[in-house]
Amino acid sequence: MTPVTDGQPVIRVEGVGIRFRRNRRGRRSFKDLFSDSSRRSRPGEFWALRDVSFDVRAGEAIGVVGRNGQGKSTLLKLVAEVILPDTGSVSVSGGVAPLIEITGGFVADLTVRENVYLTAGLHGMRRDEIDERFDEIIDFAEIAAFVDTPYKHLSSGMKVRIAFAVISRLEEPVILVDEVLAVGDKAFREKCYGRIEQMLADGRTLFLVSHNERDLKRFCARGLYLDRGELVFDGPLDEALARYSSDHPPRPTA
């Protein structure tokens, strides 16, 4: 697939940094957000991302690679505006369809049906549009027998099915996909991948975080390699993977 790259960037990340506390919930106090010293690390804090900058144009498919804990999922959450950066800025033209956690933002005690209407509605879909697409969403997820079951009672694989079915029916120009598809069975993953290919063919923009090189190469031409919270490479996916493998070769097995 050839990405559509004309025009202004749909995503612009400029000098972004974000830090968290070790072994504690939460970030900093409200007062800290307005303190001149808030840009300096305090004991027990670490930078999840630091001074990250890049642009993405419409239709690009970006593979984000790196070891666990290097800032990949944090980056997706920043693009989705789930969290805000401590330094720098993130701007996105148009909406975002995020599949960045296994729950997809669903509410555990609500039924599948209620979650479909809630999640799609929160992403701007009108009630009549949800009515029109509801059967299609449930059929894609292959969970018609559980439509009135509380979401918390679904298996991990079923949660992925319904989350992907809803998010992939949104018409947002940017799609964010974390490692969650690895939970689904092989047949359903292929079904999801076919849907992703269709969205790319329609000119949508994809961010894919995965440790599966085959999946990354299937969709992505460009790679971002994150290490210790820094963007150490931005360029052709094959080069990003080669750089990652060179820096962190697999450990020999006994």
C-alpha cells in the first residue's frame, strides 16, 4: 500500500516529554503543574518520554518498536489525548480511534450492548448511526449470544473482539492499535487485519505498536524506535527493526 502523504501533517509531536512516579499511583500535585520547578525530575520520578518530535501525514502507517517499558504505549496515549505531556505539545487534525488497552475504554458493569452505544457515542457517533451499525458490529465480533451480558464476564479474547469491532467502525482519520490484538485467536486476528488494510486503503492513518515483525511489515513502511523514552530512530521500518535488533539482540537459549 502506498501511503497518502500530501498536505499538512495530521499528527505533530514537538519536544514531548512526560514523567511518572515510581511505585506510586498518580502524577504530581495540581500546584506542581504551575511550578517552574515542575520540569525538573524529583526523587522517585522518571521520564517515560523525553524530547520526542515527529510529524505524520495522512495515510501513513507507522510501526512503533522498542522493548517493554520504553514509552511506546505512553506515546499512543498522548496522541489519543488520554494523558497530557509535561513538556512539548501534541496536535492531531481530526479524531482518533484508539484501541490501546484490552478494555477499549469499556465499562465493566455495563452490558456489551450498553458499552457499544456508550463508546461509539463518546466518539461522536449519533444514536441513529449506532442503531444502523449495531448488528454489523456484533456480527463482526461474533458475540451475538453475549450482547446483553455484562462486559466484565467476557473472556479476554471476546473483549478484544468487541473493542476492535466498535473502534474499527468509527470514521476517525487516525487509528491507534496497541499489542492487544495478540490476545485474539488466529482467525479473528486475520479478520481484524483485513479490516485494517481496508482502513488504510481508505486513506486512514495507522499507529501500530507490536513486537510481531510480520505484523509490522504487513502494514507499515515507516518505523519509530523508542529506547529509554527517547526517539532514537525515525525512518524506514526495516531500518528501525534492524537498529532495534542490533541494540537488543535476542538472548541465547540454554
